[in-house]
Amino acid sequence: MTKWRMSPDVCAYSDEKNENLKIEIQLPGVKKDNITFKINEDSFYIQAPTKDFEYIGSYAVCCPVIPDKADAKYADGLLNVTVPYKEPFEEAVKVKIK
């Protein structure tokens, strides 16, 4: 029987100091040992099967990160990954909206 494949809900954002990329991936019903998470400088990949279907996806990141320093924790169906940016963000300029 072929399993259905679907993209998990993913939220990626900068921390308060703009030093780290924070990635949250919802994986309800997945056991920690069944999660495959890979990250490189400009993207990440997730694969996580359940009994009935498989979460799978590949995503680009906004700015280069340092993959070797990624830290991942999984609890209650939520995978939290923190990875530092390769170079810190410069100060952002607020754009006036007309």
C-alpha cells in the first residue's frame, strides 16, 4: 500500500537578536526516531513517516546558516530547530508604505 505524502506545517523566523534562524515543524503522530532532518547552508529537508502517511518537504532558507551548529529538539509533535546565521543581519531599514 502506497502512503500518502504531505508537506508539514513549517514556520521559520529570526530570533530577537537576528542571530539565529528558528524553524518550527509540526509533525503530529510522528515518533522521534522516525524523523529525518537534514540542513545545509541554504536549505533544509524533512521526512517523517506515520502509520498512514508521510510528511516530506524541502525548503529554502532566507540567509546562509551554519549547519554544523544546528540544534534540534522534538516534543509533543513539534520539531524545534535553532541554527545560527553565517553572517549576522545588518540593521534593517523600515520602508514607508504609501
